[in-house]
Amino acid sequence: MSPHKAPDSSRRSDRSRRAICDAALSLVGEVGYARTTIEGIAARAGVGKQTIYRWWPSKAAVLMEAFVDLGTRAAEAAEADGTAGGGEHGIPDTGDLAADLRLVLRATVDELNDPAIEGPTRALTAEGVSDPALGAQFVENLLEPQLQLYVTRLRAAQEAGQVRADIDPRIALELLIAPLTHRWLLRTLPLTHEYADQVVDLTLRGLLVQP
């Protein structure tokens, strides 16, 4: 008879951590950030609230990690099925800047239209406007790392002689991101792949070196 193995506490902790992250995202999407509580997250995740306090100092910290974890899982899934096109591994550099940007902006459209992501993102974005500390965390931990991927790709295009040397990549990326964010926030018109492609095409008219 093989010896009895003790439960793997690290795996059990990881399951609990992900259950807590999932619970936080679902609750903030359902009732908003202000009405989401540590007690509610604990009850939804099936853990004691002291477990949450042992791992995170605040509700905001739980949500920040939940969003980071969500992005990590999405990247892992995309890599597993061969559809990874950027994410935490960077924006692809195939030598065709327009195609690379269309791929990433289309993926962004899909994320913003995903019900599992849209509700929590809207709630956290809204709370970040009225809560400067939370807004700063949102920018530092989630937004800025993604924006830097665009900076890196645009600088590579500059070095390759494709993008004008006088262009500031940090400003140029806002020409790509801001229109999608504006349409998504205001719900003025549908956010589609076709719209993302048009944003890329119009933006590159001002960025690319003219033959």
C-alpha cells in the first residue's frame, strides 16, 4: 500500500485565492465597488474573511490582484490555444505595424465587450474617478504596464524607420487607445473590430514615414 500523502497546502491556497478573485470580480460587477465588501467576497468564495485579510490589506488590493489574475489567465489560455497576440508578453512585432496594432486593438475590443470583464472594469473605473487612491492603483498596476507595451512597439517601429522620428510614442499610443475607451465608456456606438481597424488606419496616417 502506498503511503498516505498529506494535502498540498499550496494548491489549496491557490484554489482559495482564485475563488476569492473570482468572487470579487463577480460581486463588483453585480453590485458595484462601493457595495462590495470583504464579508461579501468571503461568503461568495466560501472562505472566512480572516483568510482574505491574511492575504490582502484591503478590498481595493483584492480587486487589483483579481484583475491582474484575470489577465494572466487570459494570456495563459491564449498561449495554450495558439491565439496569443500580445498581452503580458508584448505586442507582436511581425514587421507590419498596422497588422500588429489591428490584432491587439481587436483583442482589446473583445475584452471590453466580454460581460465577465466589462462590468467589473466599469465599476472600478468609475470608483477610480471619485477615489484618487484607487484610481492611482488602477493606473499603476493595470493600465500603465499595458500602455508601455505600445510604447515599446512604436519605438521599435521608429528604430526600423517606419514611424517618424519626431513622434512621441507615449502620446501616439493615446491616439489608438483613447477612441476605443471613449466609445466604450459612453456607449455612443458599438465597439467593433471594424472600428478598431479604422482607428489604426487613421492614426498611422499621421505616424508613418511617408514614402
